[in-house]
Amino acid sequence: MMYRSGWATKQGQERILAIDLKREGFDEIVRNSVFSSFRKVSDLSKEEWKEKLENSEVRCQWDPDRDIYGNPIGRRAIQLGIKGETVKKYINDWTVNITDITDKVIEMRNSIQNGTFSEFMLPKEKKYIV
């Protein structure tokens, strides 16, 4: 996500917030997601997929993931878009905490630029098990 915001330098993206969600909410978002583009590997016909997409409040797409320096790393990162009642649940029921992490992001950006970056500066990643 830092790559997308230019490490808090892009216009309108100068503040970075970490949002903690209840696991049940994130699970519901994932469970209700529909791929943003048709995939033949699905059990759905193109017409069924299109109808499902039009009626869904959650879209899913997989973007190329990048390392800390902005280089592609050969895997995909999930991107979920929500609307409608799902947004209301996200805000009112599932959001547990919002933390402004802009200063930490700027610290990491500066350390990358001056060559002092360490992997220990990053949060621990955990495998998401459905």
C-alpha cells in the first residue's frame, strides 16, 4: 500500500491510516467478493458472473505485489472494493481501531532513501487462513 501512495507523498494521500477490523467482518467481505474480471476457471458462465458482479457489494482484484523498493515480487496482492451496506457495516460494526501511521511511513521512506532500511521496521505478516 505504501507504493500506491508514494509513501505518503502523492497529492491527497499524505496521511496513512491503519484500520483494524474484526475478523468476522473481513471474512464476510472476502466471502461476498466477486472477481472484477471474468475468469474461465470459475464454475460460473460469463453471464452468471456478470449478473453476480452487478449485484455484489464487494469486488475483488489481484494486483502485482511489490517489495519495499517498488519492485514486482512475482505474487499478487488482493484489492477489495466495497460499497452499499457493506460500507456501513465496515464503519459501524467491524472497525475496531484507526491509527495514523504517517510518521512511521515517513520514517521508513526516509530510511529506504538513505540506505538504512531494515526488514525489522516492517510489521510481521501472517498467512490469512480462511
